[in-house]
Amino acid sequence: MTHSQPTQAMIDLYDRFTHGHGIDRRTLMAEMARLAGGAAAAGSMLGLIAARADAAPLVAPDDRRVSAGEVVADLGGGRTMRGYLARSVKDPGKAARVLLVHENRGLNEHNRDLARRLAVAGFMVFAADFLTPLGGTPTEGDGTNSAEDVARTMIGKLDRAQTVADGVATLKWLIEAAPGVGVPAAVGFCWGGGMVNALAVEAGPMLRAGVAYYGAAPQDVAGASRVKARLLLHYAGLDERVNAMAPAWQAALQAAGTKFEAHTYEGANHGFNNDTAAARYDQAAAELAWGRTLAWLKR
């Protein structure tokens, strides 16, 4: 039997593929074809589940409310961080600084759109490309794999400790050299949500607030005692993989006296904020979480 819309089993299968749980693309397509009722149907279902690189942005690159462009941050010691800096044209010198951290597909057009959305809301946003040490987020595939698949493979090759150190150095750069005012906050999605949690542990007073969308908890939750930032944690109700890590992390934050809020959006899938992925996007959850995010950043 073929399907007109992806089933939860198909979405869960794709999640296992995108997060490196022993499934390559050939296995993904074979299993998707079995679930969907054929290869053609599998392709259609995948098109609804995966994020679309050609999706129209909510805030266009040439939106007159925003000044934005590519920049390279000097992190010192010969290291750099490429990224996309966006800020409102209205009172840009008074805008609070925000570091935006991408999913495991690297810095793509959706992330740039998110940066502009935050800029329209009054923030100075640096959407960092954490794949900078490996040459930056790819824009083309390698002939066999898509650019997105290549980026995910590259993410897996990053040295975690060095990546977190680069994130802390980027926060320092934001404080010392970027436009805007104040100690920065950080907002991250998926892989980036986990990075926000990690930065909260390592950055200390260089991070004033963090917002983690369906982000993995640090492996050592004892680091919660070092967190100085206020944390807002968004979880998707159907995201069993990430949600399994949440109780220990939240308990550690509570024991440390860290100010945090955690919200679970029932019936929502991992990636529910990404409006370029039709089957996983949950408008109600995304809008509620986004409103909470803006309020958290403005405190």
C-alpha cells in the first residue's frame, strides 16, 4: 500500500539515518520503499520529511529591515569562524548579541533565514559555521552524496573538545569585536541545541542565556554546576532519542540552582521548528516555542 503522507515510522527511520545510527542512504531508501509501498513513493515521502534547500525564506535576504552578510571572525591562535551576521537596520548599535548554531547539516540558507528572523525581532545575530575548520559547509554534493549528507559526515569528523572551544572563542569575539551590546545569548537546533548545552557548561559568564531546541544533554551532566546562563530547553514529544537524556540534565541543573525552563511539545517530532521540512514541521509548536524563545532572549 502506498501512502500520501509520511507515517511516524518513516519519520523515525529518517531520524535514525540523519543522526548516524547505522543506516546509510542505500539502507534508508530500501527501508523507506518497503514502508511507503515502492521506490517512487519512497522518494515522495522523503521529499516531505527532509529539509528542502530551495524552500522560500520567511525573511528574504534583501529584506530592507535587515542588514546581513558573510563575515569571518578571528578567534585568535590562527583559528577563524565563518558565519552570517544579521542585524536590524533600526538601532543596530543597541541590539543584544545572539550566536545561532546550526543543525548537523551545517550553515545553510534556513539558518541564514533564522538569523534574519531574529534580526527583525531586534537582535544582532551571528550564525556560525562550525564546519569552518574543515573548509566550511558544502554547497554541492560529491557526485554520490548530497551536500547535506556530506555536511553530516563532516560534522561527525569534528573534534568535539576543539569545536566547543571554538564556540567559546566565538562568544568572546562577539563580546569584543562584533556589533551590538552585552554578553551574548545562544540559540541552537538539533546538533546546535546540544552545542548550546555544551557552551553553557564551558563558557561560564561569557554566555548570558541559552535556548536549546531538541538538543542532546552533555555526556557529563555534572558540568551543570558550571553553568551561569539561563537555559530554555525545548523538547519534541515524539523525540525519544533526545528526551531520554533530558531528566538527568534537568535534575543536575536544578541541583546546581541554575535558572532554566523546559517545555515539551506533545505530538511534535524532532526538528519541529524547521519549516522547510513539511512532514516534521509543527506550526503550533514552532510558533509557541519561538515566542518563548524571543521572550527568553529579551529578559
